Amino acid sequence: MPKTYDPIATYTVPSAQASYTFSSIPSTYTDLILVMNPIAASNNTITMRFNSDTASNYSFTNLGGDGTSASSGRQSNLTWFYVGDINGTTIGTTLIQVQNYSNTTTFKTCLIRNNVSTTSTSATVGLWRKTPEAINSITLTTFSGINYSIGSTFTLYGIKAA
Amino acid sequence: MLNTISAILNNGVSAIGDYESISTVTVGAGGQASITFSSIPSTYTHLQIRWIARSTNTSFQQIAGYGRFNSDSGSNYSWHQLYGDGASAGASAGATQTNMLLLQEASTLNNPSNLSFGSGVIDILDYSNTNKYKTVRSLTGSDINGAGTVALRSGLWQSTVAINAISFTESSNFAQYTQFALYGVK
């Protein structure tokens, strides 16, 4: 059976920066997995875009727990994806999965798990509704433009189905 | 300041780990009532299924899908879920079921051009171990820009037989472009 789950690119933040982009993502895989260990200058929200699309093509439904209660929310027709919390003192763990990212026949659905041990855990499903195209870049920012701090890591993997 | 990282083109670089692609099913035009992986080799430790799916159902926006192992239709399945529907978080469970709740699909209803699909990742741990029941976990969700559900699910198949087949069904048919991919982890 063909081995897969290939590392595509990885990056560790050397100095505070506002955003990161994985570009020139090869279309030869079936699924993408993005693993993050982010920390920011202050508490905020991680946001994401595909292919530099700034139109209102994003929506999500999420489930979260803050240590006191569980809740669910939804937003539609956004210009970005909601990924989850980022913290100013505690490194978080984020896993973003996009199945069938390179097909040109469907909208793209992503599944996100985000965890910050001192504040929250969440699961999110997101939809990108741009006219179907392969994802070739992923940009990660924060909602308020807060910088990612030194030591934040971003790693992209590709999985290829037989 | 935008920091751009050029991806290292991976063409020609082989994976060196123990995660292997076993089989893939893609639904063609006309749809398909069920999806089955059979003759699953027992040489791995865990299985993972990665999928996107849309239902041909025209009555409901969100469709649940189910799994069975080794064609077992007995009341040998149980499951729990924690889910969010955009308005509130909820939990539910099923015991002594004839199948396992695993999938969350989009349907044809309120799905312009039928381009929105549900997605998920299913992990089956120690699937070939004949000394224990089989444990399953699933992360799944579907969002259609105004409706959707995301769920964390766990399941139990009360059988010590090694899993050699997995089948998925739902209330209608799986629509064209639905795809399920089976992977083995050593």
C-alpha cells in the first residue's frame, strides 16, 4: 500500500509577525492537514483564508467549551474562517483538516480542532463557497491583527488517497 | 507584515512513516446507496477513514450517516455524541443499536448547485485485535452557510472479531462526488 502523510512545509516564527501564508501548495494530494502551535501578543481569534479570497465566501458552525459551559455558534457570509482562540500566555494546539482540497467540483469543507489549555477547546466545521477551485494557498491571521509571537509553529501535511 | 512561505514541492519525495492508503471509493453519477470497504488487511494497528459526502435527501438539510462492521446487523453497537448546531450545544447517545452514528452530511435541500459537502475523519483503534471490543472516534461536520452541525462522536462495536469490512449507509443515497478513503496506521 502506498505510504502517505507527507510534510509539505513547516515554519517557526523568528520574530513577531501578523500573518503567515502557505503558498504554492501542490495539487497532488487528496487532503491537507495544518498543525499549529500558536501564541500571540495578546488573546485573540485565529482567522484563515484560502487562495487570498477576501469575498464573503466563508461560513462556519462551531462547538466550544470554556471550562464553565458548552456552547455553539454560527456565522455566515464572512470574509474569513473562524479557527479558534489564540492566547497571549499559553501556546495552543490547532488542527485544521481539509478533505478533497484540490478538486474543482465541490465547495471546500474544513474541520478544525482548537485548544488552549487555560481558556477553551472547540470543534468547528467551515465552508468556503468560492466557485470550486483547488486550494493553493492558506493564510492565517488574527481577527484584530495581533501578531503571532516568537516560537509559534505552522506545519502543513498532505495525504494522498490510493 | 505578510510573511509568505513557499511550500516545498513534494513531488518525488516519498513518505517515510507508517500511514498507508488502502482503498478509496468515489461515488459516480446516479449516486450510491452504500459504501463498503471489504477484505481489509489485518496487518495494521489502526484504521482511519477520511471522507466528504452529500446525501440525495431532499427533505432535510443535515443528514446523519451510519457505519457497520463485518456486515454485523445485530444490536452490537453503541455511540455517544457531543454536537453543536449553531444555536446550542447538545449531547445524545444510542445503546444496543444495529449500527453506529458516524457521519454528518449536507443534502440537496438549500444546497445551491449541490456543491456543499459534509466531511469527517473516523479513527478505529486496534481494529484487528481479537482480545477487545472495537472503539471508534469521529470528528464530523457539515455547514451550508446558514445551517450546519459539527459533532464529536465515539462508538463501540461489541465484538472481538477483527474488522475486515466497513460499510456506510444513510437515509437516502450518497450523491456523486462523495468520496471515502481508507488508511492504515502501523
